[in-house]
Amino acid sequence: MAEVHADRASRGKEVLGVGDVARSLTRIAYEIVERNGGSDNLVIAGIPTRGATLARRLVDRIREVSGTHAELAIIDTTMYRDDLASQPLRAPKETLVPRAGINGKTVILVDDVLYTGRTIKAALDALSRIGRPAAVQLAVLVDRGHRELPIRPDYVGKNLPTSRDEIVTILLDETDGRDGVLLGKGL
């Protein structure tokens, strides 16, 4: 999988650079704090792999912009996906839930790219097994369109209209050695 991601990165055109990614996350952090009246009672829940990394960054940015702390969660969607039978075997990823749980909290799901909406549906299914949040909101770095389910993000770093044969590759320093968003043709 890492080789496929590296190959895509070598062939894509950069549409967001390191500064753009940072500004997008800062803007999303401000929007989350404003919409929710601060960060009390917030859980920022990332979907592995890059959504989890973005969630960690958002927790830090929220602390920087508001001076308050939001909880971090990591929600693995592997066993809740509707394509398990047709996809190669996937190893489950880390799941992390705040000690106090998510009941009655506002959970901000975080993912790197929103495409069909199926990963978000799986994340919602996983959340329902963990607890009952007061509300769930969605933050994505890139919304590329082509939804197959009625899912709409609350916070978007960049709307990036694409064709179905294009690939959006998110690069993050923690996993890829640099930040950026690339757009290229499919494999």
C-alpha cells in the first residue's frame, strides 16, 4: 500500500502545498470552535491513517486558537466497511477512545478525503458501537464530490471537483515526509 501511495505522489500535480494544508487546518479549527462555542465537550475523532493524523493536528490547533482542550479519539472503520468481501484483507488499525467516552459529547469525525461517503458511514456505524454522542460533525481536508450516500461535511479545507478517474493523494509529514495534496490520473 505504501508503494502505491508513493507512486501516486510521484505522478500527481500539487493542488495544495504545505502552507495551504496548515492554513486549511487552522481555518477548520477556528470554525469548529466558533460553531461549538469553544472546545468543551468536543471529541476530535480521526479515521486512520491520515484522518487520525489530521485529528491530532486539529486538537493542537484548537488548543492554539482557543486556549482550551478537545479530546482525541481514533475510530477504526475496518470491520464496519461494506466492501470487506470485495477488497483485499485489511488489518484493523488503532482505536482510541477518551477515558470519559463519547456519550453526550459532540464528536467531530475527521478524514483526509471525502469521496463516496462510504468510509464516513462505516465511521458512524463504529461510533454507534462505542457510545451515543450528542452530535456528530464531519471535517475533511478535501471534498472531491461523487457521493454515493447522503453525507455532507460541516468543515472543508478544499472543495476539489474531480472526475471519477482522477486520484486525490494526501501527503502528510508524519506518514509521507511532506505535506501536500496531489491530483493525478488513476492507476
